[in-house]
Amino acid sequence: QVRLVESGGGLVQAGGSLRLSCAASGDIFNINVMGWYRQALGKQRELVATITSDGTTHYADSMKGRFTISNAAKSTVHLQMNNLSPEDTAVYYCNADGWSTAFSPFRYWGQGTQVTVSS
């Protein structure tokens, strides 16, 4: 089992910034990709950004230039969110794809952290 613990969500005014963090722990041999997804009320979950173990990043078009994903360690990922707008209000989920010590592939999700942007 792998556990993902997210932190850093909250309430912020439009134009403000927040930094989300996610730490993975448990039966991990290697993590290939970590990422952030979000789900607004009444909408489908969507990609925000991902980062591979070698530091390659990928962003959804609407996040480019405002959000930055980084990994402080192989099992920790951050999401710096700047110039937030009310449209960014959603539950943000951390995700990790990798291999267990038994060399079984895994994909796990965090419990989600609420980000609310007021106008």
C-alpha cells in the first residue's frame, strides 16, 4: 500500500497564491510520475500538471504560466499556484504511478485538498 498525504489547500482571494504539497510513503520501490488533478463541483476530474522522476513536467494548457510543479524528493511533489481565479476553485488530488517493492505497478490517489478562490 502507498499513502499520499496532501497539504496546503485553503481559501485565498483572486490573484493570490497557494502552494500544495504531497508526500508519498509506504511500499514504494520507484515512483515514475507524480501529478495533480482537480475536480470542481459538478465537473469531471481534470489534469493540472505532472512531473516524472527525471523532472520532465507537463501542464494542462489553462495552467501554463500560472502553476509550477516540482519535486523536492522522489516521493514528494509541490504545486505552486499563482494568480488564482475563482475558476480554480476545486478539490485538488495528488496522484502517483510507480512500482512496489514486489515490482507490481501501482497508481494511488490522495484524499484531496480543497482550494477555494474568492472573487
